[in-house]
Amino acid sequence: MTMVAGPTMDLGPVRVIVKQAGEAVLRVYGREFAVDSKADDSPVTEADLAAHRVIADGLRAAWPSIPVLSEESSVLAGHERRRTWRRCWLVDPLDGTKEFVSRNGQFTVNVALIERGRPAAGVVYAPVWDWLYWGGPGRGAFKSCGGGPPDEIRCRPEPSAGRIRVVRSRSHLNAETARVLRRLEQRFDEVSQIAMGSSLKICLIAEGRADLYPRLGPTMEWDTAAAHAVLAGAGGRLEACPGRCELAYNKADLRNPWFVARGAAA
């Protein structure tokens, strides 16, 4: 049966597909596996490819009219074709492959629905911890732990007086980000840092555990789209630097500019 996509789409079937992809990832995670390198020298494993197959097959079966754009697609549609798409799925089957290889649990499965260049809905799953996030603009944001009932999540309304919680990349801390952290230390009495991998950094802001995530380095659209939707549903923003305009998707090169994810008033 073909399902309807749009602002009122039930994300239940997407959550099922994402969890199935997470199970495929864990089957590889629990044994020895090889690590290969892609053309950009980023790592890829059989878990990335197994999750891609589960997600691509599941989404195409349920919504055959919506194109699937995945990091692990063997061929990516060119922009001349993509620019005609009103909506598409944007997928990172295994976000945080370095964390997967390190076996620290800080990796996710990400699926976002993009409509007219904006994230309309997203599902993020951390398989090792069984944390499932979902939401989008106008639909709120939710988290389920261990398969339990969902809790609605919200960004913190504002950093507590003189204190701010900053989440940063575990694997990609660079000089530019370090300078931002030093500037924050001049503005605030206390700057707490949380090192985290994958799209979980954005999800921590969505659930009120952090206020700010500056990413002054390269990322791709599939790295952020699903968590961006969750953050928007929780009352936060993901803004390009400079300019503070909200991040857009399905661009010609599928690359993100530097950005800052922030809570409601960070």
C-alpha cells in the first residue's frame, strides 16, 4: 500500500524502517568487520551498506513516488534532476562511522523528509543505546528509550545565568571551533563541554541537555537533515554561518556551510 507523505504523515512506518536498519548495523557491530575508504578518504563498512539497503527498500516500498537520496547510493542524481523534486528522502544509513569503528556507541541512523529544500520530518536512531528521536516543524519532537513510550522533548528555554552547555564533535575538533569555545569562555562564567559523535550532538540540544553546537567544518546534508527536523520540532534552530539563515537542503553540491545548532534562546 502506498502511503501519503506530507505535513500530517505518520512517522510510525519510518521509525520501524529506521529501527530495522539499526538492527542490521548491530549485527555487524557485534563481530569483526572490515573498514574500507571512500574516494574522500572517509571510512565505510558493510554496516553502512546493509543499513542503506534496508532503508532504501523500505522507503521505496511504502512511498514509491518519493526519491531516496542516501550517502551510500551507488549513483547520486544530478542537481538538474534533483532541483525538480518537491520532496525527497535524505538518508545517512550510518552517521558516525568513525564512532562505529571505535565501538563507542555514538553513531546513528538518520532519515529525513525534505520538502522544498527544508526538513519536514526526521527520525534519528542510536542503535547501541536504543534511543529513538523523531519530529519536525509543527509536529513537536519526541524521544523513546529502550522501546518505551515516547516523551516529548524541548530545547532549554535559555542557558542558566552565566552558564552554557556546548556540545562539540568528538572526532572533528578543529582550530576554528577551539576559537569559538575560547570566546564563549570570555562571555560566560562557566562553559561545560560535551564531546559527542554523529547527529546525537544536535539531538542533545533538542532534548535540553545542551545549548549550543558550533560546527565550523565540512559536513554533508545527510549528516544533519534528520536531527535538524527534530531540533526544529523541539523549538531550536540550525543556522548557517555567517548570516543566521536556516540551513537549506537539496543544494547543488549537497554540502553544508559552517553552522550553529542552538536551543530556544542560546
